Amino acid sequence: MHAIQQPQPVNMIDELANQWEFAKQQETEAIKSRRAIEDKLIELVGRKPEGTCSKSTHYFKLKTNAKVNRKVDVNKLADVAQSINPTLFNNLFRVKYEVNTTAFKELMKTDSKTYNVAAHAVISTPARTSVSVERVEQ
């Protein structure tokens, strides 16, 4: 009776890395293909400079939604603040707080008491672990 050999971990890693490369290549091609189709649909359905266009067929409801990304030029913000009504300024521009992760981690190492106070205002959730695969040249 022959024992069934289990794949060795290194061989399993190589096999999965090879599958990952193939899946990543398929994903890239699929995204490229989908975006080309979307470009053709945008031509047919239409596009506003900003907002939604809709079109219905017997089989589908389609929408194109154009957006404009806006961000603050912080170098010019102080001049604008002095040039317009403060209430209007505060309505147009809002402060967005974010955690300085480097400083936060450093505080955890250097001053645990202050870290524990600051940590009450931080919600930490695990992110998806990233995977990097690089083929070794033979």
C-alpha cells in the first residue's frame, strides 16, 4: 500500500504563488476589458460634466455618473479665509482629522499613560493583509 504524499510547504507556496500570478494577470485583463466596455457605454448613454445620465433598454437600466474630485490648496486657504465671510468659510471648508500613525505608535512606546488617553479617540480595525509575489529570476 502506497502512502499518499502531502505537498511540501515550499512546493505549496510556489504553486499558490504561481496561481496568484495567473489570477492577477486575468484580473488586469478583465479590468482593462471592462473599462473599454464602460467607455463605449459612456459614449452611448452620455455623460454630464458632473452628475448622472440614465438610459433604459428592454433588458437593462444604465447610469453614468461623472464626478469632480476637489481638494483644498492649503497654501491658499489662509488668504481665502481672510477674503470671505467667516460663516461662509466654515461652511465651505471643514477640518478632517486623521491619525498620524507613526506618532501614535511612537507614543504607545514612549508614554503609555498619554497613549491610553489618546487611544479613546481612535477606532482601530484590522485591514486586509496584503500579499506581494515577485518571481525570482533563474
